[in-house]
Amino acid sequence: MKKVKRLVAVGVVVLVVGAGTGFVLIDRIARAAVEAGATYALGVKTTLQSLDVGVTTGSVSLGKLNIANPPGFDAPRFMSLVSGSVAVSLSTLMEHTVTFPELKLAALELNLERKGTSANYKVILDELKKFESNETVGTKGSPKSGSSGGGRVFVISLVSIDGVRVKVDLLPVGGKLTRVPIEIPRIELRNVGTGPGGGVEMGKLVAILMRAVLEAVVREGGGLIPGDIAGELRAGIESLGNLGGVTAKVVGDVTTVVDGQVMKLGEVSADTLKKIGSEGGALGEGVKDAGKKIGEGLGGLIKKKEEKVDEKKP
């Protein structure tokens, strides 16, 4: 009887250890899939500090995703993400098509840099073009090696990204460094992977999310992003075509910082920019120049009107 009890005890220990080992392997495999998919999509090294598949809680959480900056740029990262989570059953993760009701991402920081004629966002956008040309799809519709995801594809009803902080460091040819801070409270994407083909593999999912964030930034950045930079971003995004057929929606008021105060972009009036142009402010030389140009433009209009009045005089 004692031997039977010992055998049962040993069996329980083996099962517990085996299950624990299996859970650790699931976490490692999933983390490696995210890292490989993002690295392939963006062409720069991507690391994920942690990924935990909660078998008993029915949730997946990830922590500290870092996307390296392309070579030649100053910021330590192109993009970072503090956390993410999704509710899902373990059985769903084992299926070919993984369906998530909602993927929640939080505290995303994006560093956009331009030096002369080169820019880190141009490098990333050029990498994303491979998805529009279907390079990542094999002859039978499965992802090619390198796009990762373990052959699985994903369908997500709602992706929410809360707390997006964008730092724009721009150094035009012969110009001064411009730093423009932009904060977007929330970006939403709906029905990701629901188009033809049914689902997107990990690499393309990363590409869709990156395109959506950049699209939201250039659309909501207003006059804070210089026209030539905004033009480059728009051209790069448009060159990707209808990537995933998903449009980013911004929820809440986009803000910036003027003289140490948080302001809604709609509140940054021409008068404010003019004041910044004459007195200086937290936005740097780019917005100072914008304020100066607005002042010059208003002055030019007044002068033209005065000239027209003089012409009418006998």
C-alpha cells in the first residue's frame, strides 16, 4: 500500500512538473513568434521582455516590447510598448486561425527622426512594402518562412492602443533641430484580419498596426509636423496601398505642450503660434518658424490690401 501511495505521489509530481514545463514552453514559443514576426516586418530587431499565457485565467499578457531604431539614428528605440493583453482560451491558441475579441495595448512611445534627407520612418515604411506585394504569402496561402507566427493567422475584432506618445526630432538640411511632442489618447482599429483570405499572420499584423499608428500621427498632427515631413509620411503610407483594409480611428483630444502647458491641438491658434515665434516655447524651432511664417503671411495680406486701396485712389 505504501508503494502504491509513493507511485501515485511520484506520478502527481511528474504531471505537475510536466505541465509547468509545458506552460513555460508555450510562453517561450509565443514570445519568439512575436519577436520574429515584428523583426521580419520592420527589418529591425524587436525584443519582447515577457509574454505570459494564463491557462487558468484565459488571458495572454505581454510586457515591454522594444523595436530598435534603424542604424544611423540617435534614439535608442524606434518604438516601445509597455504592456498588452488579450482574453483567449488555450484551445483557441492551438488552432490555425486565432480569434481575439479585443487586443489591448498601452503606453506606446514612437520616436520619429529626420536627418537631412534620411529618416527612420522612411526606412520602416520601405520595409512594410513587402506585405502589400504579398511576399509573405506562400503558394498555398501560408506564410513564408521568416514571417513567423507558427503558421497561424489572427482575426481581431478590436485593437485599442491607449496612451500614444510621439516624439518628432527633425533636422532638415542646414536647419536647426526641431522637437515636436504629440500625445494621442487612444487609437482604435476594428475587424483586423477579416478581409479576403481569413486572418493575417504575425508579421502582417505588426505591419498593419505600425501603418495605423503612423497614419493617425500624420492625420492628427495638424500644423505641428512640418509640411514636407507630413508629405513624406503620407506618401510612404499611401505606397503601402490598402494594407489590411483597416483604418485607424483616434478617440479623444490630441494634445501637445506649449510653454510647459498641455494644450489641445485645436487650441493652438495662429495667435499662439505667432507668440511662440516671437518669444520662443517648448515646441522648439519648428513651431517658432511656423509662428513666424504665419505672422509674415498676415503681414503680407495686409500689405497687399493696402496696395489695392492705393491703386483705386485717383
